[in-house]
Amino acid sequence: MTLFSYSRALFISILGFVLICISPYQAMAQGDQSVKTVAALDVPRYLGTWYEIAKFPNWFQKKCVSNTKAVYTAKPDGNLRVLNSCKTASGETSEAEGLARQIGAKDSPKLEVRFAPEWLSFLPWVWGDYWVIDLDPQYQVAAVSDPKREYLWVLSRTPQLDPKVYADLLQRLKQQQFDIQKLELTSQKN
């Protein structure tokens, strides 16, 4: 094999690898239009404690049986510290600390969250989409998802949510084509 044909084969191999790697991101970008976010997010108002009212079941919260919440605090670099916690079946508190970063403009409702170690942050797949898709004007109730509707969380500033407020939110989520039958209520005990 000549140097030219070796270089050409190497180039084609690298190009093929890059195309395979970016194709899932192109598919996600095409799905972006279907899930609507809120118009803008005032991050300082969003900071603080949010209690999980309901969620789509997922693998990384399997051990959580109650009292799931997230606390968001600002970091000096403009990113957010995320501290998720919940009670396990044994009664222990399980915690996961992560980092959230805003994507786009300063008021963008699209964030990415990473719970993997910082040294892996250069890998795109360690970041998960965190899109605020519903938020009341007082920043008391929120719904968060991703462009593919694989994840969904209903959050509240209080451990309990008024049933009418929850029912109204479910109607808005249905309009966004979420399968609300998949939602699993979260037990918030004192």
C-alpha cells in the first residue's frame, strides 16, 4: 500500500467514524422542534430547592423511593451546582452532585447537566439535556424534559402540589404529546 492510498484510507475511516458519531446529534436536532420550552428562563429566580412531584421512571433513580429533591446554586463561573438527593428503601439519603450549564443566550431555558466526573466533561454523551418546558410566572412549579421526551420531571417549590395545579400542568404536557400515563408520583414524606 502506498503512502497516498494509506492516507486516503485513513481519511475515509476517520470521516466515517465522525459521521457515525454525529448522526445521533443530528437526529436530536431534528426532534428539537417538537418539544417546546418556555420562552425564557431567569436562572437566578430558578435557583434554590425543587421537590420532585412526579417523573418518568428512569434507570438512574431506581434506588429512590421518596423525598427526591434538587438544589441549584450559582457557581462563580456562571454554571450551576446541582445537588440531587432522595431517600432509599433502607432509609438512607442518596446524593448526586452535578453541574448544569446554560445552552445559548443568557435567558435560554435549555440547559445541559453532567453528573460524570469533571475530567470526562469533554465527552458529549456525559451531558444530558435539561429543558424547562413549563414554568409558572412565580417560579413555583416547573416541568423539565429533553428533546426526545424520554425524561420528564414535574417539580415544585413545596413537597406537595395543589391537585388542580397538577391537573392543569398534565393537560399542558398532553398538548406537548407527553404520555402522562407514564408519570410516577414521588412520595414526599416529612
